[in-house]
Amino acid sequence: MAETSQGIDVGKKIKGRKRHVITDALGLVLAVLVTAASVHDTAGGKLLLDDLAAAHPTVSKVWADGGNQSSILNHGVGLGIDVEVVQRRTKGFEPLPKRWVIERTFG
């Protein structure tokens, strides 16, 4: 990819690209979006929800990480998808059952 498709996410200290992924409960990929790192997680999440709704109209529930804002919850409601944010309880590594599905997929 060209250098123009890359960006910098200052908050996460990432240069390059971000991968936004939605999987089913088993970790099988349903939708994926690659953006410049400068694209906010919420903006990428909204685009990904649009892709998911178009490709898999029967999906009615999505779990998202705590980085997503209320605007993505409202966007999901408009698409008929219930978006539930799964919060971390502590800093650092802690495998949470709902979040671990995505981590396994990336691994």
C-alpha cells in the first residue's frame, strides 16, 4: 500500500494502519476494514457496522471494546444491531471471555 494509506494514532503510539474486525462467537471473520492509523476507532467501527449489516443482515448483537463511544451505539441502533460495550476491569492483560475471541483471531 502507498504511504498515503498510512497515518499516525498519537494516543496509541501507532504509525501505519489499523485493522477493524468483526467476528462471530467462534472467531470466524464476518467483516474486516483496514484504515490509516489516524482514523478514529469510532469512525472505523461505524463503517464496519455498515459492512456487517449489508453482508450479514441477520446479525443482531455485537460486542465492542471500551474505546467505542455512544455514537457507535446509536449507529448500531439505526442498523438494527444492538452494540454492547465490554469494559476492562483492570489495566494490563486480563483475558475477558467476550473480548478474547477477537484477540485469538488476531493471534
